Amino acid sequence: MAKRTRIIEGTWNCTSCDARDILARHRNCPHCNNPREETGQESEFDFGGVDAASGRALREGVTDEKARSAAAAGVDWFCDYCGASNRGDAPLCRHCRAQRSDTSRTLTEDAEPSHVPPPPPPAPRGAGRKWLLVGLSLLACFGTCMYWGSRSHELTGHVTSTAWTRTVHRESFQRVRREGWRDELRMTSPRMPVNGQGEVAGVENIRDCITRQRGTRQVADGTERVCETKTHRVQCGTEEKCTRKKLGNGYMQEECDDVPKYCKESYEDCRNRTRYRTEPVYDLSCTYDTYAWTQVERREESGRDSAPRWPELRTGPVDRLRREEKYVVHIGYTDDGQKEHQLEPRSEAEFLSWKKGQAVPLQVNNFGSVNVLAGDVTR
Ligand SMILES: [Zn+2]
Ligand SMILES: [Zn+2]
């Protein structure tokens, strides 16, 4: 594919008379005859817009001999004495006839023409940024609320009442009937507990075995075809791509080429996969005898005093007792109305450290959550 080359002519603005869009071929302003200089951005050429997709300059190319010769003359230099711009291949200043010196300044330009529109931001990124903003504002709002809620103030409450509940369960090691999978059952003799310890449940009298479903398993059952829609890039014709180079003399050289264009194409990606079906698994389930701790009696006592007591329960030789205790301390305080906070001490000692009428320093935050500031405390 052949490359296509074009010469684009720039334009400049005269700072002496404000004439605009003067073609680069005019080294002097056609209106006031002011020579183009480096000062006042006179030699910063405008090359017009560029097509964002191809990079092709929107201006028509120039083909006349004068323009071609000017473009090929090399980088402009500025006269040390009068400041006028001169062709790169001219040894003398066309304006004042001064000699070009080693120190004469030359025209410097940006690599890219100044009027390239910025490429539009890709859509997903733009959308992402939008969501990021929404997220950030929500976070800021949430943060403010959390800050407000966590602000706290201190006040003093009083213990209004205390309560205790103590429960004793009597459990007996008793013969029970159970069911189990035959392969998991091993005949074992039971052993009775001594002082509620050292017992062995045992397995005895395995009987009445029947077939029951124990679970399921996956069984291969032929193959099935599974397809997925995927995309890949394929060449779909060509597109024009251009590069531009400023020549340092008011002209720009553009090279355009046809390059392969790629498009997304969807296709079906199919393969064979083993299909499975679910099958029940059967096994032998049997009845057997064993021993287990079984609750036979439960007694509870409660009170609002400060002397918690355990209920009395008598135990037999194969019995054991299991104890539960629960304590509650109610603290009343005034904070925009009469309120109550409830503590649950974990031990009797902790419970007994709370006395009815006792003052309790509290910290209450705006969500209403209460912190007890006293020393040894359960929340
Ligand atoms: Zn002018
Ligand atoms: Zn000069």
C-alpha cells in the first residue's frame, strides 16, 4: 500500500496590524509589510484541525512550486540584527542583508500541531469515574453520620435493681435406643459413671437393619455439548492512519497510509463435556442400644436480692448436675427522658460488686449506645 504525502501550509498572525491567518508563504504581512519575527508568537503557526480517528489534517494540501520549495528549504532562522525570519537555505537576511551567524536563533516548534482536539475519553472509564464520584459522596455522607453518631456525652446513672436466676439440671445416664449406619457401629460394652464421670456410652443389641438412602453420587451419563459466546479481533478492511511532522518553516509534512483495521467478532466456542446424573446411594441402617445423659429434672431459683442461691437437688449414683447462672443489673439514667441500661455480669463476684442505689458514670453516644465508665464492668 503506497504512502500518500501532503504538504500542509500553516498560517500566522501579524502583531503589528492584527491581520490574521496569513499564509506561511508570505514572509511579510500583506497588509502592513511587517516581516514575520519570533516575537509575539508570530512564528507559532496554526495548521488547522486534525481528524481524530485518522490523524489526517483537515486543511487541503498545497502542491504549487513556491510552497514545495519553501517547505524543502529547512528550518527558518531569525536575523540577529532586525529579527526578521529567513529561509533555512538563505545565507543573508532578506530584510537587512546581515549575515547569518553561528548564534542566529532558529525556529523551534512543538512536535504536534497545536489544534489537535483531545481524544474523547473512553466511555467505560467515564462511567467508572461517575460511579466513583457517587461512591465518594456516599462515603462522605456515611462518614459524617458515623461521626455524628459516635459523638458522646457523659452523665451519671444509678443502679435501680439487680436480679439473679440460677438453674440446676439433673441428668441421668440412661439407656436409649438409637439408629446408625451398620458400618459405623462397633459393639462396645457401656460403663456407668462414677460421680458423674468416666462413662462409656457403648453399643449393644444391633438389630432391625433395613436398607435406606444414605446419600447420592454423581454417575457419568454420556456427553453434552456446551457452547460459550466469545469475541475475538479480526481484520475488517483497512483504515487511513496519518503522521504529521512540522518542518520548522510554516509547513507541515503529512504521511498517510492504509493500515489493517480490526473489529470485534463474536463466535461460538463449543466443546463436549461429560454429563452426570445423580443416583441415590443405599446402605444398611440399624437400631441399637446405648446410654446417654438425659435431663430428668430441672429446678430454678431467682431473686432480686444480693444473695444468689443454688436450688437443692438430690443426685443418684448415675446422675450429674449441670448449673447455669444469669445476673442482670438495671441502671437508670436521665438523657432526654428516663432511660435504662442493662448489664449482665458474668460471675457472682462481679454481680455482688453492684449495689442498689450506687452511682454509675456513663458515656452515651448519639446512637444511644451506652458505655459504663466504672472500673470492673461487663457491658
Ligand atoms: Zn501586518
Ligand atoms: Zn535582518
